Amino acid sequence: MTNIISGLQRQFRRFIKRFPWLIRGAYYVYRRFQRRYSVGVVGVLWNERGEVLLVEHVFHPQIPWGLPGGWIGADEDPSYAVCRELKEELGLDVEVIRVVLVDKTHPWHLDMAFDCRTASPVSNLSYELTDYRWTKPQELPRLHKFHYDAIMLSCPPGEA
């Protein structure tokens, strides 16, 4: 019996070597029916006074205040995406220190929070934001749970 299975495996390998496009096609069909996730990224930035940077989002009317960030693009590295988003939204050049939190916040959506550092001040607000402010952790406004958890898990400078 093992000789029969071994012989079938050899024939299958030869078949695949001869027609590799069949495996690629099967892979694409398989991927088509798999769940796809969207991924959001946010940056947690602290100033020297132990305050965290919050922004007021135009497109979040129920809970407008939160961490700055956005969506990652197709085939974009998440740490690059958070740097890009903070540059686009606030004019900040940031350095990613570490991943703070990854969580499934909605069906088919993952959020990632990064501890970031910057030496530059906020220079402009994108059309997606109406305001920004630095806030002590004990004075936080109502936030989405993911944003609150990311802030609480992040370390202000000097405490890392």
C-alpha cells in the first residue's frame, strides 16, 4: 500500500512540475474565498509633560476624539503606514518604537497601535481632522476602547 501511495506522490509531483500554473490557479481560487481583513493603524505619541496626543476626527461624529492614524494601503508595511498617516494628518515625522496593541475591533478589521516618538511639532491638520490636543491620561475624553487600551499600554518617555 505504501508503494502505491509513494508512486502516486511521485506522479503528482511530476504533474505539478509540468503544469505549475495549476497550483497558482488553485491558490488564487482558494484566496478568493478566504476572509479579508482591513487594517487600521494609530500612533501613540507622548510629550515631555506626560501628555498623549489626541485628534478630533471629522468622520467619527459619535466619538470624535482619538489617536491619529488611518488605514494601511495594499501591500504596505504597517509601521510605514503609521508614519505616513501621521505625516499626512499632522505634518509629523515620527519614529516607530514598538507595537503596543493589535486587536480585532470589528468583523474583518484589525487595528494596530504603535508607540511613536517625534521631535517635530504639529505643523498642519488634514481635512480629516478638526483639532488636536495634548491630554493627561487622567483627563481623557470618551474614546474608542481600542484607543484607550493603546494609551494605557503605551509608556510615556522616561518610563520605558
